[in-house]
Amino acid sequence: MSRVEEFERLRPLLFAIAYRILGSVGEAEDAVQETWLRWDGSATRARSAKAFLSATVTRISIDVLRSARRQRETYPGLWLPEPVLEERYEDPARAAELADSLSTAALLLLERLTPLERAVFVLRDVFGFEFAEIATAVERSETACRQLAVRARRHMAEGRPRFAAGAEERQALAARFLDALRDGDVEQLKEVLSADVQAIGDAGGKAPALANAVVGVDKVVRVLVAVFPSLAGIGATMESHAVNGQPGAVLRDRDGKVVNTLTLDILGGRIQAIRFVLNPDKLDHLGPVADPWAFAHEVRQARRTS
């Protein structure tokens, strides 16, 4: 097998590692590309392409994350990971197995970890690498990696919900929510949302957004029904879609351009959080992106005339 073929075979894994460490599609793709350049330029042939490439993309991602952390401290408004609609693996069961580690909630928990803790957790607990391989990748001893893994698991466990919903329950509840959202059905929305539900938006200062998280079922419902029932009148569509491996949707304008994505956190038979990504810079990998300000103006006009 040629180097190109080996690399392409492992590309999905490399992207999956980089994305979970970085939370950014563009940065993950750049890390994978840099990994290819180092692989292609290496004079020696590694005994294991998987070990070499995984270690390389991990080191690159750690370096990028350290810089990105400083940028996120000054990010305007709330920061959310860039949405991913699907991960491509030859075995679909593998994608399903990794879905929870891809979720927005899991990626936000990973933000609590140091770059080294995050890399060790991703390699060990998500992808099952041996500690000897991880030690090579992060350039630490096996003992240090085991300690990093313990600390990472503790931080992750502190933030994880105790009783997560199953996949079928999540899909059914998401379908009820989206139907109620399209129809502006206040009572149905209140049935599927938790009492302390949060609506959170990441616009990055480049799109209209909530100034802060909206908390509480009554407040969230008021925000939702003020906007979404008007969308059909301006030709916008809301496509049900798995976003970061969880139930969600993609909102498009009449020309099919992406306006935003939303993901749902579901626990105990109710939706606990609705997360919107509106920053066009975080959506352009999904296809052509709508002008968010023009779209918001059109929505306001539709509400006035309805």
C-alpha cells in the first residue's frame, strides 16, 4: 500500500482525533493536512502508519489548542464547537459507537481539561489506544499518561448527566420538539422542555444572537415561538439532522443556504438545552452560508405582517 493510500485509509480517524481535541472543523482539517505533509516528507518508513500518524496529529492538535485557548478567552459571547453533521467510517457501527464523544455536551466538557489531559482522554477513552502509544504521542511517560487519564476522567464524570436518554428516546423527543417548533405549539413545547431548559447561541459577534443564555421553560418558549413559526412564510426550511452525533437540525433560507444549526441535550425524557451555532465562520464547511443579518431582517418583516 502506498503512503497516499495508507494516509487516506486513516484520514477519518485522524480528523476524529483532531476534532475532539480542538472542537474546530477548520483547525482539525489543517492539523490533518500538516500531518500529511510530515508523513509525506519523512525519509523513514514507520513500522505502524496508524501509530505514526495518530501521534503526529495529536502533537499538532495540542500545539494548536494551546494557541486557540488564548483566542477563546476573548471570543465575543458564548463559544460552542463547530457543528459536524457526520463522521465517515467504513463501518457505520463505529460512527454510532463514537457519537456520544462527538456531542456538543461532551466537547464542552473536554474544554475543562488541559490540552494534555484532553489529548490523553481522547486517545485512551474514546479511541482505545494503549498507554505506550499515548506516551509516544504526547511525549510523556506512561505513568504520567495514566495520571493524566485519571484526572481527565474525574473532570469529565463531574459534568456528565447521570441518566442519559437512549438513542430512540432522543430521536422521538427531538421529532416532537421540531414539529412543535414549526407549528408554534406552545403547549407541546412546554411538554418536551425541562423546567430549567437553556437556549444558548454562538454568533461570535457576526450574527444576531441572544445576549446571554435564556433559562427557564417560559422564557425559552417565548423566544422560540417569536421566531420559528414565521420561517415557513419566507421559504426557510428546518431539516432534522444528526448534529455532532445527537438530534438536531439545520436551518436554511429559501435558497438552501445555511443559517444556523441547533443541537438538543436530552435527559430524563425532557430537553435540557438547545444550542444554536449562528457564527457564519463556523458554518461554511457545511456549504453556502446565508447572510445572517439579512435573514434576521426578513424574519422581522414577516413577523410584522403576519
